[in-house]
Amino acid sequence: MTAPSTSSVAAQADYSLQLPIVGMTCASCVRRVEQALLKVPGVVEANVNLANEQAEVTLSADIPVTALQQAIASAGFDTRIEQFELAIVGMSCASCVGRVEKALQRIPGVLVANVNLATESAHLEVLAGNANHQQLITAIKQSGYEAKAVSSERDDKQARKAEEQVQLQRAFWWAFILTLPVFILEMGSHLIPGMAAWVEATLGQTLNWSIQLVLTTLVLFGPGLRFLRSGIPALLRGGPDMNSLVALGSLSAWTFSLVVLLFGDVLPEGTRHVYFEAAAVIITLILLGRNLEARAKGRTGEAIQRLLTLQVSTARVQRDGQWQELALEEVQVGDKVLVRPGERMPVDGTVEQGHSYVDESMLTGEPMPIEKQAGDSVVGGTINKNGALECVTTQVGNDTLLAQIIRMVEQAQGAKLPIKALVDKVTGVFVPVVMGTAALTFLLWLWLAPSPAFSFAL
């Protein structure tokens, strides 16, 4: 769900919000902004500071941030916006996306909160000075998920996804191996005539059901434990998701079957059926789907991973008259770096000394190396061919051209079509609707069914 946030910036009286303003030059500008803000219904006080280019607005009612932005724009000025990129761990369905977006939108000053399930990331636009990385991460954690700033997460994201895929594969195959005997014992007679009679004569009903109980319990509280750990807390918080649906469905089938096995006499004879295979098959099929989803996510990240391989981890930097091998994070704008033949450019910069040819095919697609000499610009990730170059750093970290390309690819992969927003809205209410329908069905059977109505309702 993409959220230009229409949520209110305040929920109580005398609430203050900081608005960074761009373009003010004199006291008349200050007055014009103050008057524009005071015209917005619900604004009690507006104090604009020219020195730090900021307005402190006191609110007495719920007011959309966009209303304040429009007021400032009507006075001829803009608000300064900060952008944040966060990596989120633990989301599994559209309900998770909606929950995280709502948590972020409740933070004062958040204008846009766009959470993407496929890339497990969040893109935010915030009024400058109203929120920082830690506040955003805390809000996500309070909604039940883990988050990190992209800059600190990008290096190990692919490794984490690979590990997640391995774990899902392992969980699926364990669930499949344990579920197959349960499925054969309970449903095999539909495929093989006479199998039910053979199982009854060989094992007997009690032993048959006991074997199914043991195997299903191993599935439910082994590979399926991930659904219980995530789904039950989400249900208790009042925000059920797909994990909650899986947990409730499998636990209900397992619990009812356990009652039939251990306390069957309390139920009418016609209702003494076990559904162990349903609980086990639910877990196994959902794990299969999650496994396929993880593989698809891994493929979407391959393009970014190939771009990341163009980045080097160290640079040869001149410090105190000596060339030192430093981590790329330690390189600063203005540092002089030495790039030898055959090495990749660690940062964007300008050639100060030396002459060489540089392979820039990663940018232009042109296979022929480009001549570089003093005064020419070089780009991080390109390959120095046949001469040493001493370059002065002009861009580092997320400001380099390669980092910007990676960021644009990530944003392109994370973009949502209008139909996807509609799908997100539908799936956001899917779980509550299913649970409500199940509860209504239970109540109708309890009310209208013949005696024993409770057994039929179950």
C-alpha cells in the first residue's frame, strides 16, 4: 500500500509540530507564513523562525500534514523533506504491509510511507526534523517486526535471504516427509480401493489415529512453529494476518482431532472424525508457497547483487603523506586515492595525476576504454586499465553514481501498480472476513442445527 499519508498529525490538544521551510529571506516572509498557517482550521499558534528556517505549529485538532504543506505553499514557500530507506524483517503477507504502514503514518511529520513486501523495504518521506531512523525503527518494532537502516543492512541482506530460503526448504521437506504418511493413512482409500479396510485390520483405528497424532504434532510444532509464533501474537494484538489464519486453522483441526482421539465418548458417534491430515497438509502447502515466494524474491535481488559486486570494499588513500589501505566507509570527500592498473575505482572523483584508459562499459555499454588524464572525472565501479591514477574524491557512500543507480533499481523494483494497491486493500481485509465468516457459520449451526448442535457447529 502506498501512502501519501492522509493521517492526522495530531490527536490531542496543544500538540506541536516542526515544519522546516525553504526560501524565506526576511521578516515579511516570516509573517506571510505565520498568517497562512493560522488560517488552517485547528492551528492555535504558529511561530516561524527565520534563522533556522523552521515553523513551530501548535495544534488543537486533528489536521492532515498536507493541509499545513498547502498553506505554506500558498504563501510561496516549500517544506523541506527527508527521505528514509529501511529494511524490514518478518513480513509475510499484505496484512503485515498494512500494519507497518499504519504504524509509520502515526508518526508526526510522516508524509509518505511506502512498504514493499517483495523487497522487504520501506521508503518514507518525512518533514525534516520530525523523525529520525531510530524513531521509525522503533515504530516498526512496536508493530511486531524488525527493521534496520538500508545503509547498515544492504551488505548482509542477500546472505540473510539465502539463509531464509535454506531454512524454508528444510522446513518444507521435513513437513512433507512427516505429512505424507498421515495423508496416505487418512486419504489413501480415495486412491486405492480397499486400503481403509486394510489399515483398519492391520493397525486398528486407535493406533492409526495415534500415529497420525504424533506425526501431525511434529509438523505443527516443528516446521509449523513459525506460523504459531507469528500468527498468535498478531491475533492477540487485534491485527490478524495470514499467519494467524494458518495457525488458527491448523490448531483447530489438530485440537478437535485430539479431543476425538482422547475423549471421543463426549461427542455424538456421527461426529467422531479426525482431521490430522488437514492440519499437516495446511502447514506443508503454506511452507511450499513460502519457499517458492522466497525463491522469487531472491531472483528479484539478483540484479542489485550484480551491481553490488561492482563496488570495492577498500581504497588506497593518502593520509599523512603515506598511502594506506582503508575501508571504503572511511574515505571522505577530498581524500586522495590511488588506483592501480586493473583495479576498480573505489569512489567518484577527479583525476589529479596520471594517465590511463578506463573501462566505463558498466555505465555506457561502450566496450572501448576511455582516456583519462588530469582534470577528467572518474566513476566508482569502473575499471582502470593500464596506468596508475591519483584521484581526488568528490562523492562517497550513497552519493556515488553507482550507489544512486542501485537505489534507482531498488525503487523501480519496489514501485507498485495501481492494481497492486487495490489487491493490497482487498487482502488487508481478507483475514478478518474469513475469520468473521467462520465465526458466523459456527453461530448459525449452533442456533439452527438439530441436537447436538454444538457438535455439528464444531
